[in-house]
Amino acid sequence: MPIQVANVYNKGHGREITLNLSDYINSPNGEPLTYSLAFPKNYSFDSFKNGEYGWKVTGFDPATGVLKMQVKTESLQTWEDAGRSVPNFGEVTSFGFKATDSNGNTTKGYFSLQVYDASTGSPVALDLNKDGKISTTGATTAKQRNSDTKLGSTVKFDLDGDGVKEKIEWLSGKGDGLLVDTRKINGSAINGEALFGDQGGKFANGYEKMALLDNNNDGYLKGDELAHLSVWVDDGDARLEAGELHSLANYGITELSTQQQAVTNSRGETLMRSSGLMNGSTLMTEDVWFGLKK
């Protein structure tokens, strides 16, 4: 019975992805296999190991088939010899692999990687000026962006809370605000740990992080569940300054939902939105995905 390879593996991913090639290959009688990789024409393992052409191999074990790869997002280059460009948002790139059993039988397969959120990060924002949108410096607030989307104007802010500031799209300073946990602020020092976002992949989205405060699991933050929350109405420079931090009561906010809803924007992209109550009427909230680069 020959070795069998499962269907093509497509994976949209963030900055790094781990694949176990053994998950996609069936070996007769559970025989151990060894694995090797094949890259696009004219490029070697070392080229990808060093991150020269957009993708970078950060780990590969031929005995187990465990492969780790990440995409370089800061400098997009061209695979001129292969006649294609380095992965951009929405592009699918295929890589080949080979599996060999103890009798020398081999089979080839391939997997496909799709870049759609390689350089985005989020915080939950509130539509305080009630214009129906969150105004940012980017072209979109969607996590999965159209392939032609370019990075907008950036500021420096440590969105994932790892101690390093990223160049990141930001609020445009037109009156919208970011939801903040005041217990995570030290004076004027603030980073992504105090916001409600994906925090570098620790959470699927900001609403998931908000749900940690939902003590009765009813899908809403109300009463004492709002006790440590404030809203940061930044002027667009990503620095917490005097007069920018406000209590929810100051805006009449009495309820925030943790239940995400998908909304399609004019670009055909999907936004992550929810709602709350402000002065007794509906307040739109959104998990805003900023474009960023390290």
C-alpha cells in the first residue's frame, strides 16, 4: 500500500506558523517516515532559512515533519527568477515536500500558505462621536485585508505588550476612544496589556479578552464588571496625555457587549463589531485591526 498524502493544506496565518507534515500523510501500518522540503524554483533551503525571500524557515525536523515558518513583512522583495513576488496579503504560496518510508518508498505532496493577517494587531475601540465608524490612519480596520492594502500612517506603540514598540496604524484623533483597563496603566505609561485586543496572538480578538471580565457569563459587561474600565480618547499620537483618559460614566456608558458580530465594509472585508449603551442609546464598538510592522 503506497504512502498517501492528504488534500492540499491551506493556512491563513499570523507572523509565524507551525505545520506538522505527518498530519497530512498516511503511512501503511504506521511506519515511521522521514521528510524533506522543496522550495519554489531556483531557491534553496538556506535561502528560506535565512529569510532572504519573504518566507523564513525557523525550524524543521526531518524525523517528525514539524516545520515552522514565518513571513517577513518589513521588506517585500521579488522572486525574479521564479517569476513571482514575495507573499503579500491574500497571496497563496505553495511549497513541496517528500516523505520516505523505511523501504525507500517515496511520495510527494505540497502545502499552501496564505498571508492575510501577517501584520495586524487589534484593540477594541468605541464610536464615541457616533459617526458609524472608527476613524484610523489606515485604509481599513479589517483583520483580513484585501491584497492591495498598503500600510497607512504610523505611530510607535507597544501593542502586544512585549516591551518593544511597533510602527502601527492608529486612531486618527477624531473623537473615538480605546477601551482601557486602568489597573494596567502606570502613570502615563501604557501598552497593549491595558487595551482589549489580540495582544500579539494571546487572544483571538479583543472581545475574547473583554469576556474575562464577564463574571456571570451573560455576554455583557455591566455594573461592577465595568468598575476598572475607562476610555482613552487619544489625539492621534499614541501617547497617554493629561485629559485623554475618561471614565465610562463621563460618556454615559452603562453596558458593553462581548458578543462579536461580523459586518462587511464597502471594500468587501469583514469587520468585528459589537455594541453597548451610551446615554441609553446604542453605541457601536469594534475590534479594530491596525496594520503594523516590527
